[in-house]
Amino acid sequence: MPSLSKDVKAQVEATRLPPILSLIEQSQLIKQGAEAKVYKSTLFPSPLCTPSSSSSPPPPALPVLLKHRFPKTYRHSTLDALLTRQRVTGESRALVRCLKAGVKVPGLRCVDVKQGVLGMEWIEGWSVREVLGGGQEGDELPDEDGEEEEEEPDDVQEMLKGLGVDHDSLLQAVGAEIAKMHLAEVIHGDLTTSNMMVRLLPTRASPNDPLFEVVLIDFGLSSVSFLPEDRAVDLYVLERAFASTHPVSLLPSGEEGVPHFEQVLLGYKRAVEEKGKKGECSRIEKRLEEVRMRGRKRSMVG
Amino acid sequence: MESFALPHHGVTVHLGLFSPISNASALRTRLVAASTLPADDEGEAERAKLDFAFVDAAMLTSRLHLLTAVQQALLAQADDALKTKTVHSEVLFQLEPGTNITESLKHFGLGPTTKSLALVHIAPLTSVDDSSSAEAILSRMKDLVQLEPSSLDLLGQLPDGGTNEKSLRKYYKLNTDIVLTSQPAGSPQARQALDQLCIGAVALKVAA
Ligand SMILES: Nc1ncnc2c1ncn2[C@@H]1O[C@H](COP(=O)(O)OP(=O)(O)O)[C@@H](O)[C@H]1O
Ligand SMILES: [Mg+2]
């Protein structure tokens, strides 16, 4: 006969949350989406050092982003578990595929397929959407603790401008990073200005070193393909996103400048010409034109 | 030695780096012998002394590389999905990209010629700042190697080319990765890229 204390212990064990969910309970929710909840957290605290006299200070705790694809009650549970598993593995694999190819994406930190949680490097920066001043998407949550922490879009723009980061070079860098991703045969599947971030680089060794980098995020809908058609659709999705939120930059005179997406495309083409195969760029451009035509026809038919 | 309190796992993880060790071969012999000792007091006492993960530190790129393997081992344990006998051997298994347990020991475990040794001890969490049990664990580590601990900052850049980048690239299949081939060999950028790829490979193992 099992002892009472063992029974109690078993019960406690059974009701204990899986570790990753218990960590999430302690984490700061930053976005509640339809598919996933996104948290800022830390996987490992700053350690206790023994002997404490050791010369180097303990390493700081590193922030991570946890993305929890929570169970959906409107789906059959078996199907839901399968879909969650696929999305989590798909997103993790895409991140690693990009890392290998030198595409700037957050490093992978933790995968729990069963609980549907993915942990990645925290990118300290702003979404391109914020930088361009397109306003909030609406579902980000205000910072819990900081009144001053959440900078106003205007402040971010002013600060970056002060540092010498202008919109055109930012947009071209966006295009170049997408090109690198496509050349790694990754299709993003959800290119919007919220799914790319700008991060300032640490102090430069030479004045020619870049000031910032663009980091692509949110690979939940990504796939692997090298087909010009898939690449063109990826670009077209972003073109539509620009058309609806931040189409053109304004010149100091108040006149309209070059459309934003044109700048993205410029950076994209330059990178594909440089690193891709011969003729690859013109094949994608041709496709993009066809995809645009289909898009227009569709919207005319209504 | 560094001790990481992980309340969500209910454990504290103690990491110690010892370099250069001079008794790798003898330690290994002890490890092998301990596994066949009878379950009497003496046998259990010897096994308790050796209750660590013995990792060849030449095969680690950073503390985060090792911690990621520890974390994935703990997640597997919580899921009742350990592929090996103990959470300590599971750490070695999580470092290995393949599914072969023997290979994981061969590639990442203490070998007869190991020069730098990382010891991992996972203990139930007592309190977040338990320096007395940390002292006790450090002295158990020191008993094994007869050495003072080194800073874990050395991982990935062990002195005298002590980090085995060649084997890391081979086992994690990184040799054709553009992010590595496009960086000058030995540069800080190349080291950082290698670290990111190794961490990513460990985290991805469950999803690979
Ligand atoms: N690695 C990261 N570092 C910092 N912030 C991030 C990171 N990943 C995502 N975010 C922030 O969280 C938001 C939601 O994440 P995302 O992966 O796009 O999830 P969703 O599928 O809900 O859009 C992003 O728009 C961005 O603001
Ligand atoms: Mg998103």
C-alpha cells in the first residue's frame, strides 16, 4: 500500500504546471494575438558565483521572447495539438535556416513542442512600423511598469534621425534582408512592417560600419521554396501592407518622395543581383508584375 | 562555479569549469567502474560523488550553449520523455544533434584526453540564494579534479585553441553555413555566429 506522503506527492506533481507554463505565469505579456500570446521573459537568471570573490562579475540575465501558441478550444484537441506542433517546429526550423544563411533573425533559445512554446533572443529595438510612424497595430499591450518606457513613435523617429538613420537607408536594408532570406529559400508568408525590427548596432569600429540592422521576425507562416512565384507573392504582400499604412515618405518641402516600397525593392534587387544567380532578379521582378496584375484584376472583379 | 536558480523547474543548476585538468583518464575509469558497483553503501556513495554531467568543455561555445542543453533536458524530464537514465546524462544527449546516446557521450562527454572539463549538477531548489549548498557542491567538484574553478567566460575561447571548433562544425553540420564561411576565421563575429548556431541546434533538437 502506498504511503500517504507518496500519494500527496504524486498529487502535487500531477497538478503542477509544466515548467514552461509556470515560467510564462511569471512573464510580462506584450502581445495577445489570435494564434499566440507573446511574452518578455528570462530563461536563466544572473547566477550566484562561488567563490563570490571571483574577479569577473556574474553575467546578467538575458531577456528572451516567449511565444505561446495556446490551445484553441474551437478546434478539435487532436487537430489543435497537431497544428501547434507543426507551427512551432516550422517557426523554429525557419529561424535556424535563416541563422545558418546569415539572415538577421532572433537566435533560437528554447523549444517546447508539446506546450507550443518557442523561446527566442530578445531584440532590443523597434518594429519598422513604429519607426515609420504607422501607428500601433492595436493589440500590443501597454508596458506594465514603465510610464516613460514606451517611447512615442515621434520620439523614436526623431532619435533615429538624430543618429543618422534615414528612412531610405532603412527601407533599402529591409529589402536587402528579405533578399537574403529568399536566397536562403525561405518564404516568410507574412511580411508586414510589424514583422521586422530595427536594432541599433554597438559602437562602430569604422565610420563605414552600419549604424543599425534590420531583424526579421514572426516565421509562423513561413515555408521553404525557391520559386520566383512564391518570392513574388511574399513581396506583394509587403507592397500591399505599405500601400495601406505608410505609402510614401514626405520630403522636407512637404512634397511626396519615392514610394516606400520602391525603396524596399531597390535594396532587394541590389542584394539579389549581388548574391543570387544570373537572371534570378529579373525572373522575380517579372513574376511580381504578374502577381500585381492578378491582384488588380481580383480587386476590380471585387 | 555559477549557480542558476530555476524556480519554474524546481531546481538549481550548478556549472563549474575546470581547466586544465590532469586526471581525465583516471576520472573516466572511475565513472565506468562506478556504473557496475553493487547497490550497497559503498557503491551508492561512490555514485553520489560522481553525480554530475561530465562535459568536455572543448565542445562548448558558451555557458548559454550548455544551459540550453540543461534546459531541454529538464523539459524532457518534466514531460516524462528522458531518453537516458538520468537528467545528467540527458544533458549530454541534448548536446548531441543525433539520436545515438553512445555517440553523445563520445562527442560531448569526458574523454581520456579531455583538458577542460565542465561539470553540471542539477539539484532540487532550496532557496534562490543558497550559498551554503553552493559551497558544498563546489567542494565536491574540486574533490573530483583537484583544481580551482575557472571563469565560464572562457567557454568558446579556451586558451591554446582549446575549443574544438572543427568537431563542433562537423557534428552540428555547420561546415557549409554561409554565416560562418563569410566571416574571417577566428574573428569575434565568427565565434559569435558559431555560438548562435550551436545554441540553435540544441534548442531545435526536439523539433528536428
Ligand atoms: N525577438 C523579439 N524581440 C523583441 N520583440 C519581439 C520579438 N519577436 C516579436 N516581438 C514583438 O512581439 C510582436 C509579436 O510577435 P510576432 O512573432 O510577430 O507574433 P504574432 O504572430 O502574434 O504577430 C512583434 O510585432 C514585436 O513587436
Ligand atoms: Mg507578427
